[in-house]
Amino acid sequence: MTWTSSNGLVLTDLVSPDLRARWVDRGWCPDRDLYDLFGEHVREHPDREAVIDDRGALDYAGLDGRVRPAAASLAAKGRGEGDVIGVLLPNGREAVVADLAVAAVGAVSLPVPHERSAADVRAILGRARATALITTPDRARQIPRTELPHLKQVWVFGRPRPGAHSLDGPDPGTVGDWRPARPHPESPARILISSGTEGEPSMVAYTHNAMAGGRGNYVGALHAGPGPMRALLLVSLASSFGSLGVPVTLARHGGTLVVLSRFDPAAALRAVERHRPTHLIGVPTMLRRVAALPDHADTSSLRVVVSSGAPLHREVHDACVARFDRPVVNVYGSTDGVNCHTGRDPGAWEPGVAGRPAPDVARMSIRDPAGRPLPMGETGEIWALGPMTPLCHVAAPDLDAERRAPGGWVRTGDLGRLERDGTLHVVGRLRRTVIRGGINICPVEVERELGAHPRLAEVHCVAVPDPDLGERVCACVVPVPGTQAPDLEELAAFLARERGLDTHALPEHVLILPELPLGPTGKVCTATLTRIAAQAVGTRP
């Protein structure tokens, strides 16, 4: 299937229609659009809390009461099926309303993390050929329309602004006459943006079925206990990881979404105590910072702590278990359409264990460099295919050629192996590798071992240029508060003698920082850290 936007963006499904239909027949995909799914929850439990933000709670009826006028406003100005609409808003009810309003008119949502620079936003909107943008007045002024010939409209909440339309307060007749669109469930619903922690962010298009089906199935499997899920989501709703928020927790499962306008560890603990979420969801760096607080907040409502977006190291896992006394579920996934988690047996987690792949989400295959399946127990590239598999990359045929294989398989760029019991082990990354004099070094392996050092709070390893060997490993570390950071000699000795790391993988530079830089999605920003490390190493005698 090929879909073409009103501005000429072409998205081609790399998975066969027969296979998509088979997933629907098996009940793995709901075969309904996202707003239709959301509307069912509005009718069935209008008084249930839908979203809780810094301003309080909004129930399902109240949320839909804001979505419908916003959707009617968009439709009255010609927006609907065939449009890509950017959503550039901080976490909160307006971001949720905008996302659902875009779905309600049948358009494709392009959520952009609010922390992205103006240059990044212009590039993303341009590549996606977005027809409209929903944002704040301040951000609207940063987006010069002359550089975006495809962008026809800018929208804001509140009173109309010069050059922008308001999503609030259309005349009653407009709202009364408006009817939701009914886009095909296999048409594009959402464009996910990669974190861009290792370079320029890529964009991947997902259908309604892939979001509500594949991603919905994995989130559903994380649910534990009676009643609806109440998820405190620490990451941006606009991130790939954050897509489990509006289209999945709300539209698919009818749960409650708790969000913070920005991540703050102390505010997160207060939100757990006040709003009683069942799930605390974030990237490892965020979870470690929350768990490290000397705070006695009541966290007894939590049933599960969910970590994703970056490798989970032993020290973070153990800190969360000790602080919250709850299972920690490790989710292995990516923007490209990959997911596996340890939710079935959290106690069996070890560093690198990703759990057992679920066919209603994405099955996994281990392949050699030629794309041939490898036997159980052998290490190769992880490939994935299932109901959450996306259509394609957006405006990037080179990425499709590199990262998709015949049949629609996603090539993850990760190394792993499947054990005979079906457990997936993630060994490292093909795309994030330090090449030192022709020898490949996996930074994640070095980070994993360094994380065991008792005086290190955070660790991230990057490649720095070297005129002799090409690249060397730089360990970027944050010491535990009140302690002195170990020097390079001590770190090398610790890794070699106590952790058994090969000599060739030992860091040759160490950079001590007060904190690691985070990207828009809350993950450590490898690109920023690499730049800082290269500058620091380059100034040394």
C-alpha cells in the first residue's frame, strides 16, 4: 500500500497486505482508528481520570469535550485525511488534546519533543512536508514560515495570535456539524522521531493498527493487577518511547496518564505519592535519579517500574528494586519497530536479557551479515517483524535500504542471540561501535562494567578521534555525590582486575562531569557528549 499526503509525501508499506490482514484476523490488531478507540472509552467510563498534569485531572468526558472543538477547528480550515500535522507542545493536557484532535480529523500526527531546537523543528517539519503545526505562541514565533513552503497553518491554544489560528472556541455550529473521520486502520496515524542521541533524528511512519495493535499489545502485557493502568510517564509524550501514552494508554487501553511538564526527580516522587500511579515509566537515567533521592514519599501504589530507551545496567535495576520494592521490567525497543520485555518474569532479568519476544508484538530472528538465520545460541544481528512493524522511514529511502529487509523485516543494528527457551539476549550495537586500530569495541559493555564502580553515579562511553588509532574510548562519568571521582588509572585497574574486561576495551580517556547531558527524550545524548568529550580530549597536552 502507498499513501501520499496532500503535500506530496509518499509513504509505502514495506509489509505485505496479506501479512497485515493475517495479524488482524488473529486478533492482534483492533482494525479501528485511534480516535474511534478513544471514543469507546469516553462512552464507557466518562468519569474516569484520563490525564493528570500540573494543573490537575481531566476525565474522559472532559478531555473529549476539549478534543472535539479542536478537531472541528482544524476541519473547518480544511485539515483532515492526507495531512501531516506537527505537534510541538510540552507535556500536559494541551499536548494530549492536540494529538487526539489530529487523530479525530484523520490526519497523521507528527509529535516533536518541545525541547528540540528551532533548526531541528524546521528540518523535521520540512522533511515530513507538514501542512500544519500546533504549538505555543513562543515556539510559533521561532518557526519562519518562509523556510517551510508546505506549512499552510500554525495553531495555538487560547486566543488567536498574529499568523496563528486558535484551537479553542469555534462557533457552536461548527462543533455541532463536525463528525470524526474514519481513516483506514492500515493508513498512517503517527510519525515517530528517533531520539537522535547518536546523530540526526530519523522519522518512522506507523499505522493505526501498528500503534494500537503491536504497541498496544506490549503495553497491555505490562499491566499487572485489577483496574485500569495509571501510568506516570517521565519521558516526553512526543518521543518514540512516549508514544505509549496517548495512542496506547488512553486510546487503546482506557487508562490514566500522569505527566510532568518537565522531568524533575523530586516532582516525580511527589507525583507518585499524590496521584497513586500503578506504573512508573522512564529511561534508566531518570529512574536512577528518582531512586537516589533521600525522600520518604509513599510509593506503595506502584506495581511495576518500567525501564526503556537505553540499556538497563545492574546498578540502576538494583537501586530501583531497593527504593520501590517492586519488579523492574526492562523493555528492549526502538523507534524502528522493535520490542521485547521482561514483564513475564522480571526476576529472571540479568544485564542484556531482553525477555521473550511476543508474536502479537514482534517476533525476532538472529541473522548473519548475509541475512541468513542463525541457529539458537549464536550471535548475530537482531531482526524483527510483527504487528508493531511500521510502514517505512519518512523521506529517507537510504534508511529503508539500510534498515529494512525483504518482507518488511526491521534490521535493528543490534547484536543478540536467542536461547532455546526463546529468551533474547542483547549483546551490543552494530551502529554504536568504537573502532580502535581496526578493533571493534562495544561501549555498552564498558558502561555496564563501569556502572559497578561504587563511586560512580552515571557512566556513558563515547568514541573520541585519535590521529594514530582512529578512535579511542572516553569514559564520561558522574561521581556519587560527596565522593572523589576515580582517575583513569583507577578505572582501568577496576575494569581489568575486578571486572575482567579485555585490555583492548579499556577506556583511554576519562571525562568527569557534574551530570550527563540529556536529549529531548530524557536519554543521555551521545551526540552532545561526544562533542564535549572530543573538545576536552583535544585540549589535553
